Amino acid sequence: MSYLALYRKYRSQTFEELVGQSHITRTLQTALEKGRISHAYLFVGPRGTGKTSTARILARALNCEKGPTPNPCNECGLCVSIINGSSTDLLEMDAASESGIDQVREHIVGAAQYTPMEGRFRIFIIDEVHDLSPKAFDALLKTIEEPPAHVVFILATTELAKVPLTVRSRCQKYEFHRGSVRDLLGLLEQVCRNEGLEADRAALVTIARMADGAFRDALTLLEQAAITSDGKITHEGVTQQLGLVEEERVDMMLEGAVAGDASALINAADAAVRMGKEPREVLESMLFRLSELTYAVYGVDALEGVDPERKAANHALAARIGKENMIRFRDLLADAHNDIRDVSLPRLWLEVTLLRLIEDPPGRAAAARQEPAQRTAQAPPQPPRPQPQAPDPKAKPSAAKETAPAPVSEKAAGGPEPAALQQKWAAAVASLKQRYKAAGAMLDNTSVVGTADKVAVVQFDNPFQYDRLNKSDKIQESVRLAFLDVMNDPAWRVRYVLKEKREDDQTPAAVQLPAEGEELAHLVEEVFEVKPE
């Protein structure tokens, strides 16, 4: 027999073997014991949490020669045929590959009319049911609503929102939970004992955390670690296998950020990238380590199995970083991790993010959530506006009114001339329009009116566009990235100011025309963060 993967070898065969889903197994067993069998079940939950395994156990419980029973024997002919996949009364369908109406009519609607050949029920398991097309759901709906007495449907999905309400309302819904670190660690230790694998407890804890509550993912990671290990599964080997940066290097980066040592921070990140780590992996490693340190600083005992020495080291490092920096670092790195996928120069974006750990003051993360008027950067100091005075009857009438002088651009130290900076700003706006038309249109009629310490002060003539930009952190970040790509210098920043309307300005207020066509589609995508059909 060919090699069997661990997640298949240790697939749960009884309700008692299901880990972390006691709320579901208890309900199903009680219903089977009392004979309250539904015609349709809907299993909802993240990947790798046991939905398909539970569906097969339920199928055996319904058709077992001793049943329906809450404890299928797994020894009778019907149970064995379901286990080895030869049962004619159990039909499994993967909606991810068979999503059309023709497949539903052929494999489900038509087959549901026939009575079981061996067992009591003809059972249909539809995995990833959310992938069915709308027409396929329509074809399935009537059969689920009024099925024959011998038919039971078990639907499984990871995306409940994509399942029509008409289908959901006709099923008993069971929500599967992610496994806790304790549950996953217990499963990994049991498998190691059964397979004769030697592993550090810290390595198993790391695998349990990286599995993110998925039992199948935990067993897959363990199998990979066992293949690559040299006799013993170690924490260092697991870290390397998962693509994470070495813990010592991550700690060095975090301490450099706290100490304000930009050289140590950038050099450590650059060394990790030179060794083959992607910038996104560097951010993931830092977030992973900060999560562990957050547990330590707040005294959360979520990492069962960590040795006392490691816990003491985590507490010491967490104390040096501090709670306020810990939360600020996680906030900045999480945003960067989300945005780096859309960045054309991820290495540059990583450097900018690391510098923000040092340069951004601790209160900025909280201030960013304030009202736009409170978080908007102030305009550079302007010359005082002349105050109106009473007319002098003896004075001759002047030819024209005095106007407040316009902001004067100054050359930044070591930076480009104002005219060259305006050209670079125009190039950044044009580049942004190619990718995000609606966002680029918000920068129409803007100009660079001043520079200081590598900060470009951009003036808006249109108050509506100015307010829209200040209300969208996502658009501001896209503008900043476009500007950095043009400047090729991560130290540059952008501040926005609104042109003050003078008393003698008779220019009519700008009117924002309704968005139409492609611009409207881009605007819907940015505001609601959804892609229109």
C-alpha cells in the first residue's frame, strides 16, 4: 500500500475521536439517540476543523446495522463500505469542481429518487457547497425543501455568506470551531507517540500556533517537519521550515526599534532578505513573535507547554519593549502586512515600515482614529492676513484690493527644486490614476506649495476632494506609495492643506460631478472594498 499522509491516517472515525467539537458531537449523538433525524444538515466552519469527517461519521451512524445509533460500530458491512468509499448509498460531491446545474441534476436530483440499495438512507455529502452556481442552487432547492423520506443531505462550507438564505433556512446548522492551542498540542503529541517521533515541546507549540486552529494543517506541518528533521523535530528546524525568520534576529529587530537604532533594525531585516526571506515573511515573523510576547506581557497563559526558561525570557523581552510599543508595533506591522501584497517594491515598503516603528510617536496610532480635522496635518505658517481698516475720506481710491500672498515654495535641503518636485508629484498622480482611477481623480487641481525636511506640502483647491482624502486612510496610503515610487527615497512624506478662500475671491465653488461608468466602478470598489459584478 502506498504511503498515507498523517491527516488521512488520523482522520476521526468516531464522534469520540473528534477533537474540539464536543458541542456538535453531543448534539448529534442526542438527536440520533432520540430518533430526531433531520433531512438536511449544514456544517459551517474554517478549513481543517472536521466538517467532512463529521459528515462521514454521521453517515455511518445513520446506516449502521445497529442504528441509527450515536456510536457506529465501524465493523459491520455498511460501516466498512462507507469507510473504504464503496458504499452505493453514500454519494459525495465536490461543488468546487462540479458546480453546474447539469451536475446537480444528474448526481443529486436524479439519484435522490431511487431508494437505498443497502442501508436505511441515501445520503448526499456536498463539500464546498458555496461554490455551486445560482442555477445549481435553484435546482437543488426543491429537493432539499421536500426530499423523499429516505434522503439525507449534509452540506459543508467554509463561506456561509455565499449559501443562499433559502437553502440555509431548510437545514440544521452546526458551526465548527477552530481548535485551541491546547487541543492541537494534545493531538500532535498523540501522533508523535504513535509514530515514534521525537520532538521538542516548543516545536510542537510553534506548529500548533501556525496551524491557526486547523487540525489538518497541524498534521501536515508536523509531517513536513518530520521529513526535514535530522532525527528530532526542533524549534529551530520548524521555524526554518515554516519560512519564518530566526527568533534571535526578530528579537534583535524589535529591540532596535525600541532603542531607536535604525541601523541595527534595517541591517537585520536586510540580512534576512539576503538569506532568501521575502519581505512579507519578515513581517509575518515579527507579528508571530509579537503575539507571543503580548501573551507574556499581559499574563495570558495561552501557550501551554512552553518551558519555564522560555517563558522567563519572553517576560523579560516583553518588559523591555513595553505594552504601549507592543500594541503600536502590532498595529503598524499588521497594516503593512495587509498592504504589501499590492506594492510593486515590497523591499522598499518593508524598510519604510520598519522606520515607522522608530519615527512614529506612540500616540499617532490612536490619533489616526480621531476625526479627520484632528488628525490632518497643519499647513505651514502663512504670512498674516491684512486686517480691513476704515476708509480714509482724504485718501485716493486704490486701483485694486490687497490680496494675501500665496504660499512660497522653498527648496528642501538636499532635495529637488520646487519645479522639479511639482513634476514628480504630477508623475505620481498620473501613475496612481492608471491603477486607481477614482483615487487619482481626487488629486486633480492639486499642487506642491512648499517643502521642508523632505515633506512635500500639497494644496487642494476643492474642499470636497480634500475631505474625501482625509477620511480614507487606504487612499492616503496608496498616494504615499505612488509618491515614494517616483521619489525613490523612503524618507519623503506628504502633508495636505486646503487653500483658504479669500474675501475677494469671486470664483464659484467647484462642483463634484456624479461619477459614471468606469470611474463609478472604481469608486464602489474603493469605498465598499468589494469588486462590482
